[in-house]
Amino acid sequence: MDSAVQKILTKARQLVDVKKDDGFAALHLAALNGHLKTAETLIDVVRHPFLVLSFSHKLLAGLFDHQF
């Protein structure tokens, strides 16, 4: 999965559904431009809405694993 997209979606899940003036959404653009990992991530988020919470949990867990 695309980690940059995961990070964005943990903050703004609603971006998955936003369409531009021409009717294209993020999934359309990812597919048209050959960004397979991004398209897969977007599909996973739509198929499993609670996946975003999982991404968020993993990010938080990673922050606390670091030694200061």
C-alpha cells in the first residue's frame, strides 16, 4: 500500500470521494496515470472504511517505538 496516501487519508478520509470539476476522483486519476499502489490503497479504503483507523493506529505505534 502507498504509505503517503495512507497518511493523508488518516487526516482526511473524505478526500477519497472528492471529484474534480471534470468528474474525476483520486481513484480515476491514479488508475489513468498508472499509480497502481495508490489505486489499490484508495480501493482498500473504500472497501474497508475502518482501515484508515488501522493506518492511524500504526502511525501512532511507530511514533512511540522511537527511542528519545
